Amino acid sequence: MRYSDISNLRIENQHIIKSEFSIAKDLVSSMGAMQAQDLAMAKWAVGLRLQHSTEKTIEIAYNNGEIIRTHLMRPTWHFVSPEDIYWLLELTAPRIKPTLKARNKQLELTDEIFSKCYRILEKELTNGISLTREELAQLFLLEDIKTDENRFSHLMIKAELDGLVCSGPLKNKKSTYASLPERVPIKKLLSKDESLYELAKRYFVSHGPATLQDFVWWSGLPVSDARKALEMNKSGLDFEIIESETYWFGNSGLLKRSIPEVHLLPAFDELLISYRDRKAIINAPDNKKAISSNGIFRPIIVVDGMVCGIWRRLTQKSLTIIEANLFEPQNKRIVECIENEASLFGTFIGRPIQLIVNNPA
């Protein structure tokens, strides 16, 4: 197996090609979790991996609580299925909370303030009511709880990790917070070993080929727990050793393709972000073009398994402009494939697309 095989097999295992899924919840559950830092882009991350999806159908699933957005694992925003949220929080939150203590102390967020905040959340987020960030911040200020200097985010992240709140339905296109016990009343829990086994199985089957260190990065688990989780799954996985690194995966069948595979993937997509070592999919000189110095993962153009450019969308009244910036010159056929992918994105968001391709000479 070569590095090109690794990247192409990851594309297949991540359901970017020939997905068998048509329901958002089932896809997200099969992936374990999907990073959802940028909500608009995260909807495309789910949609491109589903059959016959649109932004509207993903929004309906999100608004109905069929997929939940919350902080867990590394931590950052993730989509998870309702059936998985409690055991994932129980597994990963104890690892995250200690890392937040120093910053909470700097922000003067005491146990008393958190308790006061929680009382407000429990009072206001009842009977199906969900509130935006701005609405909750105003309620906190009325009770003399400061929300500046990123205090609000730290208050809410801890509330998410403690299982008090999660995402609610969009309100005037804005994200909201809702009561997690109301949103997901059935609390499915697993033992720690069951959780470790399940998370590793889903990661290596859906994200493989991947190394132990990739799984440590993606899950946020201690190395000892991640190693134990992998050991429990080894009998059901294949592996290949490349340059002394062992890559684990659940599907060894590569599709044979005679035409170029081109994909416009969203910002923070799992294909790029979910591996500690990304050399199989992006050349080292291109890292800084696709990933900013402060950790912002830009929307990427993938050609035959390699990141070959970035793209962005500009929304106007009557149409959406897609600007594609290629790192190296690409032939006419690749540009035509990019045009087809841009058209698919336009169908997904339900808007006409104008494509601009900046192809170096």
C-alpha cells in the first residue's frame, strides 16, 4: 500500500464516494462524530456524504434534534447522534475539564458563578424553549454574570460538558442552546471499555487507514486509553505498515477509477482534520495554504486523493460565487470536474453558482 492508496481509501471509507447513507443521524453515528466548527460548512460535510441531500434536509435533521452539535473530544464543536451523546460525553469530558481550569481561573469564573449560570439555564431552557447566544448573554448580564473576553463561551462549554445543554433549533438562522435532557430524554450509557471499543471501531472503520497517534489526536483520549481501545478492535481490522508506521482500517477494497476524482470539501472536513499526520493527503508546502497559523482549516479542493487547492464562497443576492484557487496548474479535465462539483454544491444549497477558477499558468 502506498500513501496514495491511503488517501483514496480514506475518501471511500469516509463515504465521500458511493455513500450508502441517506439519513444524517446514521451517517454521523457511523463516523463516531464529525467536527462542526463552522455550522454552514458542517452541513455540507454531512450532506456530501449522504444520498440525495440538500441543505434544507440537513437543517431539518438538525432542528429536529436528529443530529446534535456540542463540544466534546478534543474539544471542539462536533455533530453527534442523540444515541451517542451521553456515552461520548462520559468518556471524553473528564479529560477535557481539567484543561479548562487555568483559563476559567484567569477569567474569574468560579464555582459560584457556574452554579448561578446553571440555575439560569435550567430555568430558561424548559418546555422546548431554546435561546440564542445573544439572548442567553443578556440573561446572564441581568444576573451580574460577565460574558466578555470569551467568558460566555467558557460558561457554555462547561455546561455542554456537564450534560446540561446542547444545540437547539436554528432561530432566524442563528444557532441556539437547548436543554440536553429535554432534547435527548433517553440517556444511553456504556461502560468505559464498551465506549473505548465503540469509538475506536467507528474511527478506524470510517476514517482508516489511520495510526494510533491519529486516533489519539482525533479522540482526545489519553494514549493509554486509545491503545487499549485499538487493542480491543485489532481482530476486526486490517493493517499495513508503511515506513515503520502501522495503519489500521476496516476495508481493504480499493475502487478502480479511470477518471479523475475531484471533491470540494468544506472547512474543517474530517478528511483533513481527523489525522495527526496528514502527509498522505497534503504536501508539506501546501499545509500553510490550507491550514492557517491559528488552526483554521479552509475549504479544500481534493484531486485524486491530494489537496490541490482551496475554495471559498461569496454570497450575493441572486447567486453564490465559488472562487477556486489551485496550488499548481491543472488540466482542462480537472477544471471541468471542479465545475461539476461546484454545480453539486449549488444544488445542495439551492442557489445558482458562478465559478471562478484561479489556475496558475
